Amino acid sequence: MPVTRVQPINASEPLEIETSAGSTVASLKLGIEEKVGIRASAQRLVAGGRLLQDDLLVESLEHRIFLAQIGQPAAESPPYGSTSEVTEIKLLIRAIWNEGQEESTVFAKPHLPVSKFKEKAGAGAGTVLCCSFLGTLESHGIEEGDSIVVVARRAPVTRLGSFRRRMVLFLRGLLAVIVWSLHGLACLPGAAWHWLQNAWYDPWSIVRPSVPEE
């Protein structure tokens, strides 16, 4: 059975989940829940800079899949905008790039709406936070010292960028042809000198048919 690799943001080794042909993201979440015990409803899967929907086919994904976990909802939380003073909590923002990861720190109040926090974290890290959930930070169980996943948005491929890549490949191929041609020209004088020596010592070798040795 095929295996799909999922990279948790707080682990160095990826998870290997068995998925059959036609499996969806929802079935992949169930496989993760069965293997590591994280509820499917608490999982957020991200690939290629976007949050994966449950009805998406796993086999259609071309990028690495990252796993983030949201906490248990709090039983009660005071409404946002309360007049009582609330201490800000320190959160670790982990930005995932194609080349690696980058970490930064953001301070926010527990009752801050997630939509506002997305703007704050995205502006601070220079990327877009890929977790589309509603409510406040506290209602999702986000506490002091928790890690929040930030995934860099993929830059659109422009015609100019595609042309540059094609030109680079063409120039590399042309350079390889030139190098091999120069190598052949460098060997030509030696081969010609060897042929002239054989012709000088044995002129009939030019017209004598070659007979394979038995």
C-alpha cells in the first residue's frame, strides 16, 4: 500500500501514513489520528502554502505536507474587548520555507481574534499564516509558549521567470556541447600524428585491408 509522508512542525522525523488510491485528506487525518492519537478535528494539514480541505485527493498533492495541531477549546473565555487588563502571551512563530524554517516571536492577548492575529503574525514574519479557523486564540487552546505555523505563500510563476529557466537550461546544454567539441579538437592532433607515424613506417598499411586475428 502506498505511503504518504506528513511532517509535523514540532518533530524532526516525518510520519508515514498508509493511503490507498483515491484517499482524501479526511482519510489521511484519520490515519494520523490512529497512529499518533491527534484528533482529526484538531489537525491542520498544509501543502504548497495552502490549507488542505478534507475532500481533496491526497494523490493530487505535489508538495510536502505539514501537520499542525490546534489545542482543545477552552470551556469559558471572557469576551474580547473586556475592560479588564489582560497580559499578552508569548507565541513562537515558525515560518516554513522551501529552503528550511525560520522562527520568530509574537506577543498577543489571549482574547485576540484569530483573524487579527493572522494579520499580526503574517506581517511580523513576512508570510501568510495558513490556518483558517475562527474565534479567539484562547478559544482554540493557544497558550503561552505555543508554536504557530506560518507557511510562505508561493510566488506565482511568471512568463519572464519561465523564460529565464529555459534560457539557463539551453545555455548549460550549449556549454556542454562546446566543451566536448573542444575536447575532440584537442585530441585530433595526437591522433593525426599517430596515423602519420604508422604511414611513414608502413605505407601499405593505408590500403592494406584489416584482417581480424583468429
